[in-house]
Amino acid sequence: MKKIKFRPRRGLATIKQNFHFWDYYLMVPYLILCLLGIVMVYSSSAAIQMQNGGTPQAYLLKQSIYVVLGIAVLLFCANYPLAHYRHRRFLEYSTIGMGIMLVVVLVLGKAVNGAKGWLNLGPINIQPVEFCKLYFILYLADRMARARQQGQHFLLSKLSRGPLVLAAVYLGLIFIQPDTGGFAINACIIAVMILACDIRWGKAITAVIGFPLVIYFGLQLAIINGWLHGGYRIQRFIAFMNPFGNASGSGSQLVNSYYAISNGGIFGVGLGNSVQKMGYLPEPNTDFIMAITSEELGLVGVMAILILLLVLICRMIQLGVKSQSLYQSLICYGSATFFTIETFFNIGGVLGLLPITGVTFPFISYGGSSMVVLSATVGIVINISIRQNKDQLAVGEPFLPTD
């Protein structure tokens, strides 16, 4: 095996040096999923674009640009010094910027399907709730690790007061957009990270598990009973409860999703041959892209995509267990939760196991904000993997670049 020498470098030299330590269990599934996403976005959007008088390649070009941008972000995050993510100013500026975006989107945000979750910045649209997922992972991992360094458990330390209040405020701002899916995903990330801090007291665990669930279902009940404005969300809940009873109205999305899955069968009808994308399913390139994928590529294609995501998630968990640093472990666990819950919410909505929440499918659905955040998350986890491999080499243990 070729001996690898480690010398601190910067810029392109750092990227070249770190290439020897690259984690292919993360990078290969990531690249395959990105390429599959480009193909499926084009397949699901070309026909409807032509019907509306647009260019069939419009979404293909945009998604390709997002993927290239995502890869650039991944490379930067994978090679940026890990300690800088914990720098006080970085976290302060991130907190202020995140708060400003969540407030501004409520005031000036673009409403899509009844939710004001988009900031229109000329040629691009930014979805702040996507960035909030990664922000919570980095911010809470630092706060929790610092509490442990002081010999305290996070929930019982003074360091938990500010972060928990801040998290509650940001979750509230997300919910009143209203973005129920974004709220639930962020709440789950926070809950799992707190649980991962090795809380041993039954009351603390009950509070951690119960808080997100009580808030989530309590707010859902408020919407259903009309205590909060959310007519669009109410219709989605009704469709979830009885889709075929409302097949001509609110249940049409789910019914047509069932038709797409049924048409696809095991091997699919062939790439580009979906019927349901021809105006029957709304947002065929975002929310319901897995229904189109199921119709065109069948169960085999969907399982291949899920297996690739499973490899990513399992590798993140493995790195978290392997790490000697609580900070690194929490980032890995939070990232794995992010990917798992987002996948579950999208697939659950397509299959009728959950109300449709408008959550996109990782890497496959169209979207710039989602692609950038997902890529940054994978990049930071690769950064942790590179650091672990360098530490392993430093103590004289055998290292294989493909491990």
C-alpha cells in the first residue's frame, strides 16, 4: 500500500491531499443520487413544460446547475477546517442570519400552496427552512458538546437555556408560515440530538420525546379545529383520511399517486413514459417525484434509490459511533436524522401513510435550496470522516482509502 504523508496545506492543495482520505461510502451514493435526480427531474417536468408553452429542458438546466453548485459546496465543506464550524462568530452570525431570514420570509415571502416559505431574490428563490435544518445540527452539536466538557448533561446545564428557547422560537416561526413538514423535521432533529447526549434520567427522556410530539399534534389539532388559519393543511388532512371519498377534490393528489405506483409495478413502464405526470399529479418534479419514479422505473428503481440513501444514512451513523468526539458524533446523528425523516415524510405522503406535507425527496426532487443544504451536510460528514482517517493514520493504524 502506498504510504501517505500528511502535511497541513490550504486551498486546492488541501483538496488534493484529502482526496487520499475520501469516504467513498458517502461520495459514490451522493453522486449517483444527484445524477438520478437530474434524470428524473427532466423526465417528470419536460412534458408539462411543453404543454404550458415552456422549454422542456428548463428544469433540466436548472437542476444541473444546482447539482454543480451542490458539488462545489460539498467540496468546500469537506475541506473547510472542522474547528471553524464551532467558532463563536460563525455561530453568532449564523444565528442572526437564520433569524432574519425566518422573519423576513413571513413578511415578504412568496406564498406557495398556502405557505409563505420562499424568499424571492430575483432569479433565485431561497427556502430558509432548508438552511435551518443544518443550522440546528451545527449549533446544537456545539452547545451540547460544550456542556459535556463542563461535566454536565445538556438539559441540566445553564448552556441549554438559550439554545432551547432559540429553537422553540425558530420552530414557532417555521410553523406559522405554515410549514408543518419543516417544523416536524427540525423538531425531530433537535429531539434525536438531545437523546444522543446520553441522557439517563427517565423524566428528561420523557420530556425530550414528549415535547415535539405534544407540540406537533397539538398544533395539528388547532388547525383542524380552525383555531389557526390553515385551510390548505386541513384539506390535506382530509385527503389523507379518505382519499377516494374526495377523489375529485382534495384527495385527487393521493389517488393519482396510487395510480402511478400501480401502473409502475415491479419494473415500471419505462423512463419518460409516465401518464400521471401529464397534469394529473401536481408538482411532479418535487413533492410527487417518487410517484413518477415508481411509475417509470418501478419497484426496482425505487428500491435502488432507497438503498443508496440507506448506505448514506448508515455510514453517517457508523461515523458517529466511531468518533471519539461528542461534537462530531452529534453532527453525524443529526445529519442521519435529517435524511431519514425527510425521506420518510416524502415516501409516507406518496404512499398515503402520512398527510402530504410538501417535503421534497433528498437529491431526487427539484430544488436549489434543498440541494445546497443536503450537499453541505454530506460535505461536513465527509469532513469528519477525513479527520477520523487522518487520526487513524497518525497513530500508525492501517488505512485504506476506500474504507
